[in-house]
Amino acid sequence: MRRYKLIAADLDGTLLDDTYTVMPELLDCIDKSRCRGVELAVATGRLYPSALPFVKDLKVSLPVIASNGAVVRDPRTGELIYALPLARDLAVEALKLTAGGTAQRFVNIKDTFYTDASDEVSRKYSEALRIQFTRRIPLEDAVTEDPTMVVIRDREEEISRLTSILREHFGDRIYLANSKPFFVDINNPGVSKGAALLNLCRSLEIRPEEVIAIGDGWNDLEMFKAAGIGAAVANAPDKLKEQADFVCTKPHFRGVIEVIQRFILSGE
């Protein structure tokens, strides 16, 4: 019987539902998992400052994988453990390529999130992230150093079109991920949650096959491949479910509970 030692889980759409609240029943299940010696690590596309309140609510003490793996920080001290930013010239090139349309564009440099979208347009996203944006026009002027990532937000059809354009233009010079159907994230090509998870395993002296990765978005795919079990919650895209080792019958945090109960608490 395989003994798992770590759960690596995404935040939005996985540990959290649309209420952006850490539910008591999830916390109870995670606490029971910890009693079995299985800790939780958070791996998210969110910026570290945006993820931190939820990390604290989840009582996570392990390093936080943020910005799709471009940043890893210790939630106890805030110490930066690892960073792999996007080259400045590639970020500017991506912004120029996506200019002039309906897309909302965001650039993360250290702990600041710049945008050229109006406050009215970006307010809902700002509230979801629990951070304030800094408006800069033209947005390229904000890119004075290598940014952590660039995020493009628009309706699903337009994001699909822009993703194709960016992929064709840049090839393997960047990492592209649709964390949600209405987002495309742009990172350094060496970035992924999977790569960051493998680094975390090495630091914790845990074998990758002793890890369960849980997620709902395409930026979780590399994490699924890196872990012993990749589990997709029920609200994940069907094509992502096809690449998971286990598909939950329940969505969001209820799917996480399902995975913990099956693979940790039941002794399977």
C-alpha cells in the first residue's frame, strides 16, 4: 500500500469555490490528514500576497508555490525561496501583441500588479485577488525590470484566440497557461507548478510518487504529471480530466475532501 506524505492543491476552483471562503469541513478534513502525517502545500496561479490570507486560513506552513511556480515563498516569514521571472523584453512584446483589443492586461512586478484597465473594469478582479492594482498607461512603461508574470483577461472566446496567437508567435520562449477559460497567464518558459512541486519535494526529502496533486485548471497539468496521483475536481475541464489519474465526483473543496478521504483517511 502506497503511503502519501504530501497534498499539493490549487486554490481557486479547488480549495476555494466561488465564495472565496475556506470552509470549516475542508479544514477539519485537512487537520485529520495532518494527524496521519500528510501535510498540505498550496500551488496557485495567484500572486503570493493574494494567496497569503487563504494560506493562513488553511494553516499552511510549507512554502507557497505562487504565480504558477514563478515564485516560492515561506508563509511564516515571507522569505523569498525561489523566483524565475519573465524576461522584460518578452513581457513588453506580449503586451504589444495584445494591445488595442478588449482584453484587460496585467503585469506583476514583485508584489505590485500593474494594469491599463480602468478601475471600473478591473474592480471585480481586484476584489477577487484581494489586492489593489496600480494603473499605468501605456502599460509597457511599468515594465522597468523582469516581471513575475503577465496576465491577460477577457471573455472566453477572445482568450482562446489570443492564446493561439501568443503560442504561434512565441513558441517555447514563454510558458502559457489558461488557469481559467477567461485568463491566459504568461511566465518564464522554465516555470510550472510541476517544476516547483518537484523542487519542493527535493527540499522536503519526499519522493514525487508520495504526493497527491489536486487541481481544476490547465496550469495544474504539469503538477498532475509530477505527482504520484493527479486528481481533477469535478469542475475541471473534461479534457483535463482525461489526463488525471483520479477524477472527483464533487467540485471545488468537496472534491479535495473526497480525495483526502479516499487516499489518506481510508488507508487506500
